[in-house]
Amino acid sequence: MKRLPGFVSELYRRKVVRLLGAYVAIFWLLAEGYASFYPAFGLPDWSLRAFIISGITVIPVLAFFSWKYDLAPPQLVRDPKDLEISNPGLSWALRRHDNMDAGYVLLRWTTDGETFKEKRFFKPVSIGREPNNDIELADERVSRHHAVLWAEGGAWRVRDMDSANGTFIGHTRLTDSAPLPQFCELRFHSNGPTVDVHIAKTAETRVS
């Protein structure tokens, strides 16, 4: 019972309550319309019950995806305060990001030590253990919001977000934010998971 208030607070923070509230309101209106018009189309009585049951079964599915993936439709877009609470590092980087003449950063990493992933980013990148990061590293040595990458002054930079085990460029631990070399390896914990970095300038992007 002691965990219940925290669980309810997390439901609100992840927008589960707001999303389900919007869904229930919309579904209620649809059900009312269905109940009013289905006789005119000669539909059987059981079709209304089937419609309602199918709508109810969707609720736990929506709740699960909203909880796990921070799902929110366009009319429920998170405001900056929500972002700052849920991912302060990314909020910090967004306020400073300017990729003018910085090109993009190509990142390569593995999930669970097996699945290889590769993605280009023109926007700030959040790396950490939580699912609401751009790159999720499911490793206990990685902090919830471990580090951020962003562009400033024509160069991409990395900053450790006060993680427990540190962020390393190669084998050098960061003591502050630092510019990223064109090719490098970011390591999270001295023996932790890694992310390969390749920075491509705008001119290189056009040629390729």
C-alpha cells in the first residue's frame, strides 16, 4: 500500500491517465452514436455489445504502451515542463542545440549485447537506461539518464549527466562536457556498454 501513491503519480507522469481519459471519452461518444444508429442499418443487437466489449479490451493495451513507450497522441503533446521532469538531460541539451554547420551524428550500438542498431541524429540525443531515452542501454551500470549529445558552435559535444559510473571517450573519463571527435567510441562505465560515433558534416551529407 505504501507504493500506491508513487505508482499513481507515475501513471500521471507518463500520461497514462490522460491518454485513457481521452480514449474513454471518445469511445463513449462513439458508443452513443452506435447505439442510436445501428437499428437503422439492420444490425443485430449483439453487435452493440461486441462493439463495447472490443473497446474495453483495448484499454489495458493502451495503458501498457503508454506506460512503456510514453505514448501520447498529437492532442496530448507533452509540454516542456513534462520533458524536464522526465528527462532533464535532454531538456538541458535542447535549450543549447544548434546544428548549424554541425551535420549529423551517426550512432551504432547493440541492445542486450545482441541486436545491432544504427541511427542518424540531427537533434540532441539522450542516452541512458530508461525507455524515454533516444538510445536505451538496458544495463545496470548505465544510469537512468546517463549522458547527452548535442551540437553547438558547429561541433557535436557530449556531457555526462552526473551518472554514477561515468562517461568515457575511449578510455578517458569526462570531467565536463567535451567535443566529440569525428570517429570515437563512447563508453558508459569503464567496462560498460559502448556506442560508436561518426560525425558527418553537412557537405559530406550532400555528397553521399
